[in-house]
Amino acid sequence: MAKKSNRIMVGLVCTVCGSFNYISERNKVNTNEKLTVKKYCPHCRRRTIHKETQKFK
């Protein structure tokens, strides 16, 4: 039987325009705070900060 993983899927939302751009996963045991990553936003056409959200659209 497979071992249950501690990793969860999270969505990344642009903080400038609010568009849902990326899906990533993080370890919920080692990382307690929400994920913030600087990624490229195709709607803003520049690199912006993307924050974690649980809700997938």
C-alpha cells in the first residue's frame, strides 16, 4: 500500500491583478506559512509576487 504524502496542491494567484496562473505543491509539515513566489504574470506582462490559495477555479 502506498504511503500517504504530506504534500498538498496549492494554486498561485497574482497579487497585482488577481488572476490564477500557476499550480504548485508544498509540504504542509515543513512549511507552515503560505507560499509566496515571484513569477511571471501573462496578464500584467511582468514578474509579480504570487501568493498561495486553496481555491482552484
